[in-house]
Amino acid sequence: MRLVIAAIGRLKDDGERAIIARYMKRVSSGKVIGISPVTIEELPESRAGETNARQADEAARLLHATADCDLRIVLDERGRLMSSAEFAEYLGVRRDEGVKSAALLVGGPDGHPASLTGKGAHLTLSLGRMTLPHGLARVVLVEQVYRAITILSGHPYHRA
């Protein structure tokens, strides 16, 4: 199963980019268990003047960038909370069901419109109830994808 992390905004912080690069190297180990490749697609923030217009524009671009994905996981602070093991199980079950590609959608500063977090998503997932800067949310997400791969492969990285 191919994973696409589609995110609004470009990472500007060298530290965040370095951490993400480190975990992106590690996620290549997912090939052994059928989760590969993992890619990141960065999309520019909307320049629309109003919040609803920005959200709609960014949602449309996220959907367009992931149009070939069978499954969409939308990240939202109001989404479902999962442990790392539950997230790994979710990905493993989808892979075993024959999902060929899944998208993880990270919105812009205004978040996602209800149309995307509702029926537009197979799963709305929360990384936690605290608001995270988008760069840090991406770091956490990429690390959790790597952690899910290690859980599914029986690697000792995850010690819960």
C-alpha cells in the first residue's frame, strides 16, 4: 500500500525538515510488509481572503493531489484519537483489505472544512487535542507512520 502525506504549506524550519528526512529514510523499511512507498506532497497555502474560501481552496487542492488514492485519512484535532498500536492496526487492516494507496491529509492554518472531515474522509484522525504547528504535526505524523511500520513488522522500536 502506497502512502501519500499531502500537506498544505511548505516547511520553513531546517530542524523540522531534518527530522522528517530522517524518518522518511526509515519508512523505506515498510516495503518488506507492503507499505511503500511513502511520499510527501507539499501544496501552497491558499491566498483567499476569507477562512471558508481558504479552506475550500485548500481542500480542493488536497483532493486533487490525492485523487488516485483509495483511502483518505484527514488529520483534524476533533478527529478520532488512536494509540500507535491502533493506528498500525488500522493501516495493516486496510493494506490486507487490498487498499492500494492511502492519503494522509494535513490542512492549512485554518484547518479543513466540514465537507472534508465528514463524508470526504474514510477516517478523521487526531494527533492529540492540543494544536500543533503544521511542521511539528508533520514530524509527528511521519514518525507515527514509521512506528506503525515497525509495529506491523515486529521490530522492537515500539516498546509499549
